[in-house]
Amino acid sequence: MPALPETAPLLADRTATDRGSVRAVLVAAVLGFFVITLDTTIVNVALPAIGDAFGGGITGLQWVMDGYTLMFAALLLSGGAVSDRSGANRAFAAGMALFVAASLACGLAPTLGVLVVARVVQGAGAAIMLPSSLALIREAFPDPVRRGRAIAVWTIVGSVAAASGPLAGGLLSHTDWRLIFVINVPVGAAALILLAHVPLSPRSAAPLDWVGQVSAVIAMGSLTFAAIEAGAHGYRAPAALTAFALAAVAVAVAVFALSQKRGKHAMLPRNLIRSRTLKVASANGFAFLAAMNGTVFLYSLYLQQHHGLTALAAGLVFVPMTVLSAFLGVPTARLTERYGPRVPIVGGLLLMGASLLALAALPASAPVWLMGLVMIPVGSCGSLAMQPTTGMLLESVPARQAGVAGAVFNTSRQIGGTLAVAVFGALFASQAGALHGLRVSLLIAAVLAFIAATGNLLPERRPVDVQGN
């Protein structure tokens, strides 16, 4: 396990009671982020075993993945609002309780349909929990330097969870794939116990934006459904056309945009809508998780179906990127403190893009160990780019809006991951063949990474001086 930033500087100048509370906040937030992130990748290598148990083909397996990330993405904005308006610790506890209950339901699911529904509920719990975990850190660490180090701990653990998910899934599914869900129960219980020692967070009485939330769910849900069903049945299938129509209506009418502009209690404050920092951070998050989730999803299937690997062996292929990602958190924090966030963000995204291009260029006869080595920068981007992106975003918003800002950022991440699984899965299952679909998907992911890197380099627009000075 890599060395984490020293806890002494994080807890300096506080009483013993304060230090205990701050430590409990950090550990609870880290545990919450760990299980949320783990569940986006731990399922991947177990998908063939789930398919053998329930059937459903690749379309069913895509829904096992996207049922979670879709609801996660769709409800994150409301999750941020719940965090800011009901108090971060109350929201975190409610989200964790729902997540744990849904995880148990996943582990006991008798059919594929029940599993998908339970995954949807899991995503709802994660959507409430994630923004509140960032808000808890924002409250516990008012000093920017110490907050940056706390975020480094939070991000390191998240990166380890994302990268180690395939290995953990392979180990657990070697015994029983249901264990990949049941493992969340004791971890969630530990976080809830820690949270009981944390003082209540301040809250606001403003109501939720139901119009904006419903329109967001319809738009994202129909778009994801369209991508998955079109890949399975062709883009002229009635179900796909219906879903595309729903997405087009939701966008054309601009219900969500109008609700944010004119609503009295909009989910997105106007200052956040105008924030360039939030836009850049969202683009970074979208590109990173699209590439990360898409790569792990595709190779989990490809290595087992076309290279004959077991779930455990497929999980071992991801170990190299797990190890390096785990060790980059502390150096990234120091690099950010010295040179600012732009250097590690741009560097991480460029390395990720180059790695994806290299993966796409590998011949079909390439050894599995070489694939694992070339994947390393894909996982490393989690520490190099996402860690300073998160800190940069929280520094740019008032404390009272930390939950909503974190929700917008993580919504973009989850949308990227959700659409990647839907679109890349469709390409992988297309008539052109799995290898062709894999390569095209990797090229798309690489382009996204390069575009996001470029966005961080563009100069910020300055207000026009009407007097010409």
C-alpha cells in the first residue's frame, strides 16, 4: 500500500476532539468513495459468470454495468442539492444505507432483471453519497493546503479502487460472483459507525428542483437505452428510434436548461453555470471515465472470450496499472503544490491518450502481458489528472456550493463512463468483429483524452474593455 500524505499536517491546530472528528470524516468519506468507485469496475471481470448464470447476452451485461452508472449520473445533481440542503453528513448516511441495502439485494438477486433493478438502486445511493463525501471534506478542512492533502488521500483511494476492481472481482468471482456485491456491506457499516462521531453539518431549507431532475433522468436514460438497444438490434430498430426520439425531445425542448435558467430553486446556481473551471473539470472527468470504464469493460470481455483467460487471470492483467496508480497520489499532490494543477492534468491526459493509441495499434497476436503494460497510463491518469482537477474545482467555489459543484463534476464523469460502456459495447458486438470494435473504441477514447487536454491549455477569456484600455 502506498504511503499516504502525513496525517499530522492535516490535523494540526485542533483539539483532541476536533482531531478525532476530522479523522472520522476523512476515513468515512474515503470508505464511501472507495465502494462507489469499486462498483464501477469490480463487476467487469465477473460479467461472463453473470451471463452464464442468467443469460441475456451482451445487452444484458451492458445493463448490469450501466444500470448502476446511469442512475448514478442522473441523480448526482440532486444528490449535490440534497447534500447542501439537508447537511452533508445526513445525506452521506442516507446514501450509504441505501447503497448497502441495494448491494445486499444484488448479491441475493435470483434473476438478471432483479440484479439490474438492484444496481439501479445502488446507483441512486451512490449519487447521494458521492457529493456529500466531498462536502464533508470541504467542511472538515477549511485550510486550502490541508484540504488539498485530504483530497489527495480521497483521490488515491478512489484510484486504487477503480484500478483494483477487476482484480478484486476476479478473486471474488473465482469463489462466487455474488461476493463482489456482498463485500460492500461491512465496508458501508464501518463508514456509518464512523459518521456517528461527526457533528451535524449545516443545511439549507430550499426545496429540490424536481423539473430539472426529471428532465435529466429522461434525457440520460433514453440516450443510454438508445445506444445499448441500437447496438443489439441495429439503429433502425423501433426501440432504438423511440429512445433517440425521447432524447431529442428532451434536448430540443430544453426543459432542463429552462428550469435552471428560470426556476426559483434550480439545481445549478448561475455562477456555476458560467464557471470556466467547472466546464474544464467536467470535460476532464468525462474523458477520463469514458476511457477508463470503456477500456476495463472491453478488455474484461475480450481477454476472457477471445484469449481464454479466467476471471482471475483477466483481473491480474490490470495489476500493473493498479500498482503505479496507487503510488502516484502523493507525488501528484506535491507536483500540484509546486507547479499548479495544469501540469499534472495535461500530462496525465496526454499519457492516457498515447496509451490508448498504443493499445489500438497492438496486433491480435500481442501477448497479454504487453497489453497489461501498455494499459498502465490509463489507470495512472486517475491520480495525475483527476486529483488536481478535483482540488482545482473545490478551490473555485464557495463552501456552501461544494456539494453541487462536486455533483456536476462527477455527473460528467459518470455520463462518460455510462456512454462508453453503451457505445463501446455496441461496437464490440457489431458484425465487424470484436477486435475491430475494440480498436475503434480505443481510438474514440484517445481522441476524447486529447480534446480534454487541449481544453486545459486554452487561455481564459478576459472581459472586453469597452474603453479600449
